Amino acid sequence: MSWIVVYNTLQWVVRIVMIAVVLRRRRDPPASLAWLMIIFFEPFIGAAVYLLIGDRRLGRRRRRLYRKVVVTTRTPTRLDAQLRHVVRPELDRDAADVVAQSETYGGMPILGGNNVELVVDTEQMVERLVADIRRARHHVHMLFYIIMDDQTSRQVFDAMADAVSRGVACRVLADHAGSWRFFRRGGMADEMRSKGIQIHPCLPVNPLSRRLVRIDLRNHRKVVVIDNRIGYAGSQNLVNPDYGHRRAGPWHDLMGRFRGPVVSQLQTVFLEDWMFETGELIDDGLLQEPLESRGNMPAQVVATGPTDRDVTFEVIPRVLLAAINSARWRIILTTPYLIPDETTLLALSLAVDRGVQVDVVVPRRVDQLLVGAAARYYYDRLIDIGVNLYLHHEGLLHAKTITVDDSLALLGSTNLDRRSFYLNFELNVLMFGPQITRQLRFAQTGYISESDPIDVTAWRHRPVLTRYGQATAALFSPLL
């Protein structure tokens, strides 16, 4: 038997075996079909890649650890200790439907008595954060997807080093893949550890280890908690505004500086991630402290991730659909990466049919070629259903926000794509009421003023090769 026959036989063996593997592991037909297409074209390469990044769940060890973490941090006793200090806010029916989806599948209750300051300028956000750290008395907890060794991070870490010298406990988590330069041996992470700052990577990347089945499951959250009284959440990473890409111009992020009971939920998420990565439960009564009212805004944290419960993959899609379906006159959505699934497209179409004005703002240029090409494929669909599509031209719009009528607002780390919906650990904050909704819409309309409405005629007549390239990229949408 010649080597060609053996090679071809092995190819078909791999294809047949991988059909069973893919269908057994996945509950998502479009993603399964995309994987099988890759495997049938390139059996050996496709199978190897699938075994590395094909299963969207954590490994067995980490699933067991996650269950232990959640059971420890979200016991009824702890939740009751928080909630007894807060009057549960009353909401209208439409907002209540969104809250129900979030509470049922995300597990975090809605809390009243909050206040938020929206910060749209990166340098201003860093200044506020550094000032808060310099006033810290007990602890500084920080989690970012990207930390780079640059001027921005140096300012923050210098303030943390000073805080450590005052006896403040400073703990930092950063995604291992997103912050790989930060964790290089002898790099900034080691330097800051020598100053007393506790630093650990999230989801360490090690293809040879079975601790994590899929190596591209990432922690994409951005969270800071200071003394259990001040919290930050949104889209900004700990990096200079240009993210090291000077040609693309400054990235436009949006962060919320929170005061009030919702900070305890940000704290819970950080403590869960800390225990998840280190095995250490930081208690010190942090999850049982009285929650002080700092305003009148109802809010809740929506934290998602690829845990052992399949339903947790669906939290953000469910919340998003409930929010879109509740709209009566206006939806504005900003996202850097736009790869909507069919359900989201249908919900937007139904909203337009009801007379809702739907505005979607995306950056003219993105930093990821394949994702950008796939996103542009969906522009035709959005135009066809009547969505007003705007291309932001001032740098790279990275803010992930949604406002619906005068009822609810959402900001956080989730992009409108399948990776954020189903693969990454993400964190968003739902906020309710006309005041915060109008504040966030003001920021969104600022982005619109820096954008151009898409030229439908020119778009319809783009080159044929460009069309085919975008359509080809869209075939990989279930995997992006």
C-alpha cells in the first residue's frame, strides 16, 4: 500500500471520527457546521485546531472549581446580608422583563441606591482611578483583559505601590493572553510583585496542560474595586489610548465609576475570579458589609462566562433580546465588533417594524482583519431591515453600550459577537431609569456626531472581490 493511499485513508478516518466528536460536544449547529467544513478541507490541521480551541467549555477541573467558587461566594446568607440593607427598586414591566432574564440566568439581583459617573476620556479615567487609589485605606482590586507596560499603567501601578506602603492590600488579575507582554519573565509584573502588589494571570495559556480544554477562552472583564465603596466597569483596558497602534489613532472607551450597593456585585465578581485563579477566598467580611445608598439608580451586574452550565452562555443574548423587544421608540448601540446572530437580527428587524429608531455605531476601521471583514458582511442585512448604520471615523470606537428609550442603559465589556456571547468571561452593568439612560445616550450621540452615516449607494457598488472576501469571512462567524 503506497503512502498516498495510507494518507488518504487516515484523512477519512480523521473526518469520520471528528464528526462524532464535534456533534457530541456542541449544541450550536452553525458553529458545528463551520468546524466540520474546516476539518473536511484540512483534516489533520482542522482536528488539531478543534482539539485546542473547539470546545467552548472550561476543562473538568476548572468547572469543578467554578462550582465551588460560586457556592462559596453566592450563598443565601451572603446575599441576604447584602440585600437587607437595600430596598428593592420597583420598575416598569418592560424593564422588569430584562431584570428577570438577568437574575434568572446571571444570578445577580437588582439593587437600588446607586450612583454612576460616566467617563468617556481615557486620560481622565486614569486620573480619577489614580486619585481613588491614593485615597484607598483597605484594598484595591483590579482586573483587566489587557495591561501593557506603558505610561498609563505606570501611573496606576505607582499609585498602588504607594498604597501598599500604607498597608493597603493591592491585588491584580490580568488575562494571560491579552497581557502576555506584561507577564514576560523579568517584566513589569515581576517588578510590581517586588513592590508588594499581588499579581496573577487569568486562564494561563499552556497548550500542553489539560487544566484548560480550550486555550482561547479568555477573561475579557474590566473591573476595579476600591475599599468596597468605589467600583469601575466598562470597556477600557489598562493601556495608553492608542493601544500601541499609533496609526489607528486613539481608542474611544467608556467607563462607569460606581458608588452604592452595586459595587458589592463588582466585588463579588473579582473575588470569584481571584479564588478561581489562586484558590484563595478573600473574605475579611467584604461580602457582608452594609451597603450604603449613594443615589437613586437601580443597577445590577451581569457577569457571564463559559462555565459548566450551558444556559450561562445565553445570559447576554437573552438580556439583549429582552431589551430590544421592550423598545418603543429608540435604540442606540455602539460596539467595535459587530457579528450579530440571526435571532438578534430578527429582533432588530421587529423593532424597526414597530417604528423604533435603531442606530448602530461601529468603527470605520478595526484592529482585527478577519473580524472586520465578517462584520462588514452584515452591513447589508442591517441596511435591509432599516437600521441606521454609522461609521465612526475618529480613531477606533471601543465602547460597548446600549440604550433603550428612557428606560435602561447597559455598558460593559461585551461586544456584539459570538466570542463575547459564548466564549469570553464578560462583565456588564445594567442601569435603569431616565436619568442614566439620557446620560449614556448623550455620550452615544457624541459618537454619532463623530461618525458618517453609511453611504448605501456606494456600499451596494463596492468591488465584487471585496464582497466575496467579506462573505468568505462571514462563513467563520460562528467561530469568531
